Amino acid sequence: MAVLVTLLLCWFVTVYLELARASSSYSHRKVSFEYNPGRSTQRADPSLNVLHVRAVGPNDTIHYLWSTLGAPTVLLVYTSSSNSSLHINWTSLEQRDPSRAVRIEPAEAVVHSSAVVFSRVLEYDDVDNVANISQVPAGSFYPAYQLEELTWDNVNATLNRSQLTAQLRGRNATSQLFSNGSFTFRISAFEGSSRDLVLPCLLHTANSSKLEFLIDGVAPRGNRSRFTLELFVLEDAGVRRELRTVRSIDDEYTPSIFQMDQLVAVTENRSTIASFLQWKPVAYVSREPSRASSVRARQDGLKPGRNHSLPSFSIAYAFFGAQVPAVSAVNISFGGPGGEFYDVRRHISWSALIGHGEPPQERSLVLVMVIMAVGLALPLLLLGLGAVTVCIVHQRRSRSLYQPVN
């Protein structure tokens, strides 16, 4: 009975602490969507997508700019003003002139900016079923899918302003490989702290947005095909990227996954984290994600530069200018050694968060810690009580051998 009461009390404490942490650490933001802001509808090109997500706090604003002009990109700009605004020179942008056609005003309010550019999808023939791109011979790679060369659907047709969601869907209209398939980026913004109900159940805050990358129905070029997503991170001067792995003993929300990968932008003095890209090393090969359909999402380490495959244009260039700032690259490969190949289900989904400041941290519930403590301490307690009981019984029996003297 005492153990049950203790567990109930700990459950209430856990819920209270989690709610208190969520309310105190992350503010609530007012989020709005703008499609091609400032562009005349009379000259609108349905394939030109610029989606501005504005997340306004009491004293600051986070601007997310998603675009498929050139390579699909998300640009994050954090400002210290709740009145900062986006300005686009559409003439320069349409001419792909990287002369700061995109700017945030007032300029002095900009505290930090970074961008994630999705450059290529690599497909290779995994002859030995090792699911490790570093061990695949160069001759096993098929020609890469350059994402800046795809045709992208009109994102305005997918906007859901009440749910704060949208999607960028691209395909090669001239290729039979895309007759029933596409590469898609699903976008979600958040006004507060919560957790996804769908695996991998990422914990998000008002300081983050979510992207979900999908390969759906694209015909493979071999029956042992595997895929890898290549992305570049562009940074402000004065910060650098670090790839970190955070481990946990609690897999309550994502069974069997005890790890979180984080690509963080660290200031020069390493005192603060300016922005982050965060994901769990898992992808799903069914349209309804489940533990049974989970596969590994392997990151191949942070690599500086690699400008030989940097896309020719991205909306990030229109913000940072012709001089591209610090660049680093990461590959995310899907599938595990000995597992089934892409051709079996022809579907892959992978989710990540992008945001400002410290990334959300998975914390082991107090209840879990208490259960572990009880599981370890209870046997010792029972042994101790048993020993004391034996001693007391032994002493009473010893005393009963002597008769009182009258």
C-alpha cells in the first residue's frame, strides 16, 4: 500500500514539474503564415514558393522562410524586436541575384541567422546490405537527384492556417520514376509547447518548427536501392556547428530509441546555443508510422565545406549575399544493415525540428526514476526486515529457556 501511495505521489509531482518546466522555459508565440509576401498576384508564378512563417513573442520574433526557389531551403532569422518585418526584392530574387534580395528590418534587431539547404537525394545499390554510405563503392551510386532541378507544387494550395501546416512537394515531371511519386517536405509551426502524437513523438516548443521529409512512391532504379538526404547548414559569422548525441534511459515516447541527434550552432565562447536542428535517429517506411515499420536514420558526421555539391542557388544566398558564410554538410541515410530495401514499401519519412536557442530536451520522468529506485531498494528493505524479524524471534526463544527464580 505504501509503495502504491508513493508511486501516485510521484506521478503528480512528475506532471507538475513537466508543466512548470514547459510554461517557464518557453514562451507562447503568435504564429502567422504569408505566401509570397509583397509579390503582386498578377505576375504570380505558381511554381515560385516563398512561405514566411512569423512567430512573434513578447519581445522578439523568429522568422522562418521556406522556399523552393533553387534548392529547397529553410532560413531562420531571430530578432530582438516583436515588430521586425520581412522585405523581399522580387525582381532580384526572380533573377536569382544573390545581392541581399531578402532582408529583415530593422537590421540592428537581427541577433542570429542560419539556413538549412536540402541539396540532393542520393540513391545507391546496397549490394552487401550494409546500409552504410561510407562503405559503398563509388560505382554503386546512381545519378543523384538534384533537388533544385525538380518542379515544385504550389505551396499556397496546401496551407492550413488554423493547423499551421503546409507542404512542399517536388517531382521530375519528365521522368517515369516520378509518375506516382514525389519528394515532399511537410512543415509545421507551433504556438506553444507540446508533443507530437505520431511517431517519433518529437517534443516541440514555441521556439521551433518541424519538417518532415518524405520519399513516397518514387520508383527505385534497382531492387537493392537505399536513399540518403544531403543537407548543408549555412551560418552567421561568429558561430560554428557542432554535432552532438544526447542519450536517455527512457524510451517512453519512442520505443527502443534512446538517442537524440542535435546539430547546434554554438557561439565562439561556447556560452550559448543560437539555433539547432534536432532529430531522433529513426525513420519510418509505412504511411502510418509504427515501431514495426521503423528503420535507422544514420547521420554520417559533420563535414565542413564540400562546396563541390553546394546548390547553385538558394533563398539563403539572397539573404546572406554572394559571400556564402560558413558551410557544413550532413548526410542522413535511411535503413539498417540486413534490413529490407526501399523497393519493398517505397516509402520513407523522417522528421526533424529547427529552432532558436536551446533544443528541447527529453528528460526521464520522475516516476520512471522512482520505479527504478523502488525496484532496487525494495528487495534490500525486505531482506533487512527479514533479518530483524529473525533476530527478534531468536532473542525471544533464548529468553524462554530460563525460568524466573522465586
